[in-house]
Amino acid sequence: MDVVTQMQRQLIQYTSSLFQEGFLDDQFNQLQQLQDESNPEFVVEVVTLFFEDAERLLNELSKSLQVEQESIDFRRVDAHVHQLKGSSSSIGAQRVQRVCIAFRNFCEQQNVEGCLKSLQEIKQEYSLVKTKLETLFKMEKQLFAARGSISR
């Protein structure tokens, strides 16, 4: 088996594991279908925007839920979580989206402890999906480079 075929197989197995483990859902496949030769970096660009947006929202959530605050603006917290839920949904980051749903319920109940617990879960799930997607993109880049070096 040549190197490119082996790399393709590893990439397929890795991608498949992301779906099986619930990190990604079908929305990610739909995003990939929008990518073509005219914009080969489309998925990476969209996901990078998600990373930037998610990190900004996570920082806002951390500030909004600081324990030493007099009172927490649950509507504001909920608005940030709603945004994060939407952007994670748009790229297919299923596990982040699921935690956002629970987080929004805690906002509705004005449950500070539930919100703080959900914030930690979102940070953890976000960190995991970010690492997994960065690995996926690195594997795709290596495969593309290997294909290019063989066709010369």
C-alpha cells in the first residue's frame, strides 16, 4: 500500500471516529460539500471563524458569571450561549451544541451553579473539538502535500 493510500485511509478513519464519538454531525458534511477547487480552504476558514467567535463568547461568559458580581444578567448570559449554540450548530460541533442547550435551561432557571458547571463543560467540549478539528485539518494538509509531491 502506498503512502497516499495509507494517509487517505487514516483520514477517513479519523473523520469517521469524530462522527461516531459525537463531536461532529451531518452539518459538518454539508459544510464540506460547499468546498471546491475555487475555494479549497472554505471549511478551514469557516471553522477558524467559529474558533475565534467561540473564544470571544467563552471569555464573555466567564466575565458575566464571575461569582463576585452583585447580580448576574441571565438574559445576557443566555444571549451569549444562544450565539455559541448557533455557531457550533452551523459547523456541526454537536457536543458543544448539546451542552449549550443544557446551559440555556440553567439560564432560564437563573441557576448560577448550573450555569458555572455548564460553562466548564462547554470549555472542555470546545477544547476537545478544536483539537480534533485541528488534527483533521493537519491530516488533510499532509495528504494534499503528499499527493502533490507524487504527481510531480
